[in-house]
Amino acid sequence: MPGVPGMKQPIRRKAMSGGDSSTTLPVICDLPVPDAPPGSAFSEAQQQRWEELFSSAVAWLWGEPELGLVAAYVHLESQLFSGSGTAATIREIKSLADSLGMSPASRARMGVRIADGD
């Protein structure tokens, strides 16, 4: 769907398959990195992390609805690593990572694997 606000490229989401079959994702997502949602106000390090995440294999799973979740993940991860995170920050990071398919267990539940990875 070309022309989606905030996206430089059509939605990335790959078709999912269920049951015993799984979708295999390429190791690297080579689509252009989308713009962060308005109001994200990333630092340089956060912008770099955003770009790293959108180059990862799981970025193939993310479409426009996930942009805010990924931005929240980047902000919370930065907060944690700067020393101002709390136990609640860690729980939220784990929850976001799970919903975004960033762990092998969450990808298995989604029926997704990374080529030469999981």
C-alpha cells in the first residue's frame, strides 16, 4: 500500500502461515528504515538503535501499527541502559519484545523462524 504516512516503503508484514508450517524470514531486512512516529524525538543513539532494529530479520513482521511499539521499545531500552529504568521498565521491555517477535519463543508462537537462526 504505497503512500502510507510515516512509511518510506509499503507495509513490511510477511504473510503468516499456521499449523505445522512456519514462515522463514531472511536474516536481514533490507527495506528502507521507516521514519519514527511523530513525537518520538530520538537521540542520536536511539535513532541508531531504531535503524538497527529495522535492519533485523523480525522487522519483516512489522507494519505501520508496530511503529509506535518499536519506538516505545527504543525509548524504554535507552531508559534502562542509562540507569533510570525500574523493574516495571524491564517488564514492559520484555512485553514489547515478546509482542514484536524479538525472542525465539515469541517467534515460535507466531509460527516464524529466522533463516539460519532459530
